[in-house]
Amino acid sequence: MIRDPIRAGIAAGWKATDASTLERDLALEADVAIVGTGAGGGVTAEILAQAGLDVVLVEEGPLKSSSDFRMVEAEAYPQLYQESAARKTLDKAITILQGRSVGGSTTVNWTSSFRTPPATLAHWRERWGLREFTPEALAPWFERMERRLAVATWTVAPNENNALLRRGADRLGIATAAIRRNVKDCWNLGYCGMGCPTNAKQSMLVTCIPAALARGARLVYRARAGRLALRGGRADALVCQALDARGVQTTGRRVMVRARHYVVAAGGIGSPALLLRSGAPDPHRALGARTFLHPTVAVAALMPEPVGAYAGAPQTVYSDHFLEGAAADGPIGFKLEAAPLHPLLLGMTLQGFGPQHAALMEAFPHAHALIALLRDGFHPDSPGGNVGLRDDGSPVLAYPLTPYLWAGVRRAYRAMAEIQFAAGARAVLPLHERAAPYPSWPAAQAAIDALPLAPLLARVMSAHVMGGCAMADRPERGVVDPLGRHFQLDNVSVHDGSVFPTSLGANPQLSIYALAARSAVALAAALAGKPAVGGT
Amino acid sequence: MPSRRQFLKFGLGGGLLLAAAGAARAQRPFVAASGAEALAVLDAGDRVVLAAIVPALLAGTGEAAGQLDAVIGSVDRAVAGLPPHLQAEVKQLFALLGSWVGRRWLAGVRAPWSEASRAEVAAFLERWRFSGWRLQQQAYQALHELVFAAWYARPGSWPAIGYPGPPEVR
Ligand SMILES: Cc1cc2nc3c(=O)[nH]c(=O)nc-3n(C[C@H](O)[C@H](O)[C@H](O)COP(=O)(O)OP(=O)(O)OC[C@H]3O[C@@H](n4cnc5c(N)ncnc54)[C@H](O)[C@@H]3O)c2cc1C
Ligand code: SF4
């Protein structure tokens, strides 16, 4: 029997409130209110609680833990993902995967751990005035979080899905490397995306959040932060709506949190949306703008031998061959990784229907998939998307796919198909409505060159929402300063992936952990010795 | 300065579909309940539309025919878990398809759904799949995702594709 640290903690008296069960409104006071319990919110909660501050965490999603994680897609997506994993951009051309439960996207992420690439930091220093963001200056923050979350080289052999990336790339002289992972005693199951059933993944759910709760932090879940009540350049209160047990409708109960300081960590899309709903000052129209996705496209391959892409650690090999040397003003660069495959998500993503779709699905055990993550936000023709609000206040991202991005998609299809044939593929299939299985590299090349690239034809996905509350050296070009402090609101900070001024060109979790730790340590110092709530 | 809400409303472009669906709702013929398990959010008319579309999408999966009600129930449960704005879109889409105008003129299906041949339904799906009208493409993809998610959510669909299901860890 696997020990469930969350259920044990609750039994031991952690203060966790399920807002769906509230019979009357709830009013709380704290030193710091944190919105969101993902990468940014989790790290922040632990550091502030360790500093002796009284913390309240507000989370829109449910509190689920290892005993609930049954590795079943039909349960995991509605419970653990924003919009049941059906979130899309405004034109529905990009599917967006984001977590929505305690632990945020870290509860469902695939454990790939990368430091912010030096080239990205250099671009931020030059273009966005983030002068202190050197690899050397950030190294201690990365080291701190790598230690905390057991980020280490994964020494187990990659599963076949990942080994194929290495093998194909090797034959073409394309460099690959091993991905570091934040796991302890991982069972190599491959179901990280449905919540880790063994607690091997060192997500926020089993690390920083329990540590904060053990120090007395309070957690309110199934509570959606609706807005910050603002007055005179400060936030007075955080106003939240309780959600019902399935997280669909509001119950009518309210949760009000009054705090000295408010940390917004609702993630990309979520954080700018909260500030938009709050009517936060935005003199330079930066809020919600420049939201980035690492737009991701995929090519599936049919291999002669079984692959079993559903089993084994999901991502263990990558290639930056098409990213290295990509100039900010040149064609877009992309990172190559393998993607795990499970029936529900594959079935709904795979193009076509009827006998042709069924026949492709029958090849499931032999299917291998590569993904290319495009590094958006560096080139002027890649300005990213804009977060806006629907009439009901829910957020939606408008993200135009520009010709600049499509040119990258075509190069990425070619790169992936060539690697797959080099690895021995019998056929390759770009995930695109007009694509069919191509039996050889020349056939694939010709077909890919002729594919029409447009929204809703090519499948485009994202699991990496970044930006929208960009950091900058000055208010004219950002929302928060390099420590996440809001430029116009005295007691509001943003600590999550929304602070990046561009995408990263690497999976974001470790960058978010490190920057959140840096901002949280500064915040803890600033709050020490300041008067308690109401005493200003 | 235009508010962001306004920008979204204009950007949505779905107004036309929604208006059409609204009109469609009013003209919708009464459909008697089929006696199958109660649905949480979809209604009897939606079930009739799905009963025509599901077999066309799932043709080739072998087992699908005998499990129509189970698949429709699974679509219904998935829709019930979606946020209100998405639930509304899905319901509008089914209402539109269920209306005479929607079926005959937008989907181009002559026979009532309950009598439409699989080939006729497949032809409609293929037209929407590659439609030059973005709303039809979006609607096709919504149907595709709902039905394939419902089908491959079911352990009964796994043996045919060689998926062993999740491992035991306890
Ligand atoms: C399937 C998947 C796989 C991934 N794999 C990797 C990987 O291998 N490596 C990697 O580096 N990154 C990966 N990522 C991305 C990474 O996990 C995220 O970039 C990171 O967790 C984002 O951190 P965050 O703090 O910005 O937001 P999140 O971790 O998403 O947390 C935001 C939290 O805020 C909550 N929230 C939102 N709005 C509100 C509101 N109004 N009120 C209350 N709460 C709210 C959300 O429910 C959520 O829990 C993956 C993501 C997904 C979805
Ligand atoms: S692969 Fe490892 S980290 Fe991922 S779910 Fe399985 S045991 Fe957990």
C-alpha cells in the first residue's frame, strides 16, 4: 500500500478547506494570500511559511492525491486539467493543457527539468532590460530548487519511444541529450500526466505544499479567485467564489481573504485574467499581452517493432539541434522531444474518422510520436497571444498563428519525419487533417512541402503557457519588475510562468521554481517587520 | 478605448452560429424519449443526432454499434464536466444540427437523422472537416473530439488497439 502523504497530512490536522462544502461565506485574514498552488504558488507558499508568515493558499481545482490517481484518462482529465483538457485558443486552433488541482500543472506534468537556456537569458537582458538575469546570478536559485525537488539525471534506460529519438538523431548526426527529472524512486510507469500514483514525482503536491501546510499555512480549494478588490494602488481583499464538487458551477458561497500582500500565481492565462477582472491599472497595455505557448506540433510514426509509448517515463531524451544557434531575428527554433501516447488523447487528436482512423488506432502499440516545441516570442513576427475575458469572466486566449510560425511548423515536420525514418519507421504521419501515412522519407518530404498550413488543419497543442504579466526593467514594457512586484499595485506580486517576457525554448517548470523562489525570498524579507493586516 | 470584453465578442465570430442555433431551438420538433438511460445535460433530440453521428465516426472500430447508448452516455458525462461556456457551445451545436434548417441546409443531410444512412452522415462530416467556413471546421472537430474521447475512454475499446490498460501499483 502506497502511503498518501496528503491524506496523512489532513488526518494529522492540516488546515485544508473544501470550498464546495461551505454552507456560509468564509472570511480569512493572513499575511499573504496566494492564488494558485502550481509551480509558482507552491514554491512561494513554502518559502513564506518557513519565514514565519501566515499564508492562505486559494486553489480553483480539487485536492487530489496518490490514492485518487488511478492512471485512467477519463478520470484524470476532468479532475486535474483546466476545462477537462479541452481548453483552446479563441479560434480553437490550439489545444491548451494546463493543470487544475492542488499542485497545478506540476501534478500532471511530465517531470522534464531544464534550467532557463543561457540564450534565452541573454535575449531577456538585451531586449527586455533584465540585466540581472545571468546564468551565474540565477545558478544558486536553480541549485536550490534542484536540491529541493530532487532534479537529477535519469539513469534508467529510456523507453522505446524516447530511444527512437536518440537512435534516429544519432544516425543523422543530430545531437541529443538525456533529460533530467524531478523524481525519487520513480517506478517508470509513464502516467505522470494523470497524476503520479506512487508519489515519485516531486511535484508541488508532495513537496512544497505539504511543507507549507505542515507549518500552518491554510489551503482553500475548489475556490476560484474572482478578483482583487483594489483601492488607491493597493489590494484590499481577494474575493473568491466557491465551486461545486465537480468544479463546474459556482455554489454562491464566497471566500474573502484580507492580507498584507497578495501573490498571484494562477499560471499563464489565469494570472492575467485575475488582474483583468480586478481592473488592475494597465497604463501600457501590457497585461495579458505577449502570452506564449511553445506552439507544439507532432509527427507520429509506425515502427516495425512494438513501441509501447504509453509506458515508461514519458520524456527522457531531447534534441536542441534546431534551437541552438537560432537567432532571435531568424527563423523560429524548436526543441524536439518524444510524447507519451494514451488512447483517449490520441484518439481525439488523431485526424480523420471511420475505418481509416480505426486502422491507425489499431497500430497503437507500434506508434511512436515526436513533438516539436516552437520557441515563440523572440522574433517581431511572433508577438504571442492576448488574454481576454468572456462575458462570464472566464479567460480566453487569442493566439494568431502567423506565417512565421507556420514556416517553423513545416521545418519541424520535416525534421521529425527524417529522424523517424532514420530510426527505422515504416511510415510517418504528421498530425494534420490533410496528412496521410507516408511510406518513405522522399514521399514524406514531398507531401510535407505541399501540406497547406492553416489553423484547424495542423494540430497545434501547448502544455506551456507563459507570459501575459511580463517582467521588465520599467513599467513601459511590462507588468511586474524583476522580482515579480506589480508596477502599479504596491502589495501585489506575480510569481509564476506568466512573468516570462518571451517563451523559454525549454520546458518551463524549473525556470518557474527558480524565479518564484528568488521573488519569494525577497518578499519574505520585505514583509518581515511590516505591520499586520489593517495596520497600515 | 474598447474594452477587452468587446474585443472578444467581436473576435468570437461565433455569433452567427449561435444566432442560428437560437432560432433552431424554437423550430425543433418534439422527440420522444427513447427509454435509454437518462442523460445529464444532453436531451432526447441531441441523442438522436449523436445516434447518427457516432456510428459514422466510429465505423471500423467493430464493437461500436452495440454500445451506442454507452458511448452517448459517456459523451453526456464528458459534456457535464465542461465549464459552462463550453457546455453552452456544445448544446448549441446539437440544437443546430437537430433543427430542420441545420440538418438540411448547414449539414446538407436530406433524411432525418434517424433515417440518414451512414454514408450520408460520413459525407456531411467530411464536408465540415474541410469546410472553408471556420465554424463548420470547428464544429466538426468538436464532434470528433467528443466522440473519440468517449469511445477510447472505455476500457472495452482497448483490446482492439492493443492497449493493456494501466498497470497495477497497489
Ligand atoms: C500535461 C503537462 C505536461 C507538462 N510537462 C512538463 C515537463 O515535463 N517539464 C516542465 O518543465 N514543464 C511541464 N509542463 C508545464 C509546467 O508544469 C508548467 O509550466 C508549470 O507548472 C506552470 O506553473 P505556474 O505556476 O505558472 O502555473 P500552474 O502550475 O499551472 O498553476 C496554476 C494554478 O492556479 C490555479 N488557478 C488558476 N486560476 C485560478 C483562480 N482564478 N483562482 C484560484 N486558482 C486558480 C490553477 O488551477 C492551477 O492549479 C507540463 C504541463 C502540462 C499541462
Ligand atoms: S513515471 Fe515515475 S514519476 Fe511518472 S507517474 Fe510513473 S512513477 Fe510517477
